Amino acid sequence: MAIVFPFVILLTLAVVQAGMWFHARNIALTAAREGVTAARTYQSADADGAARAREVLDRTAGDSLRDPAVSTAGSGAEAVRVTVTGTAPSLLPGIAGLRINQSAAAPREHWTTP
């Protein structure tokens, strides 16, 4: 038991750490998608999408996504792109958390002539 128990604890911590990473990744992806939805509407600016993504992060991230940042780099006249980055917390002290980088993109809405 003394030989097997440390491996059981390590495996348990690895599963919980993977769950924390997956949850933080989902938070970042949700914020990026919400930001794209806000920025792609007719006559919306990239700043509208970034503001919406930050609003979603403020509401949902808590301590699950540390140091979140929102960027609209890569957006143009035809498409919008929102990228959310941050760090998933680590269970082990002294070890840096896992880096999260999620982005979403979509075409902008605009009027066309038939």
C-alpha cells in the first residue's frame, strides 16, 4: 500500500488538474464566441466584441481562469476574430498553471445588393 498509494494520489491530482484546465478552456472559448457574436452584427465595432468577451469573463471566470486577456487582432473588414488568453490554476504550489488560448472567428454582417 505504501508503494501504490503515492501513484493513486498523483493520478487523482492529474485528473482534477485536467478537469480544471478543461473548465478554464471552456470559459475562454465561451467568452470568445460571445465576443464574436457581438462584434459581427451590422455596424458593430471590434471594441464591442472585446467588451462583451470581458463582460462574460467577469461574470463566469472567477478563479478558474487567471489573468484573462481579450484581443481582436486578426479582425478585418470581412471577418472578426476574438482571442481570449489566460492561465488555468495549478493544484501543485510552485508550478505555473497551464496556458489557455482560445479564439473564435466569423464573417461580419453587411448589406449586399442582389
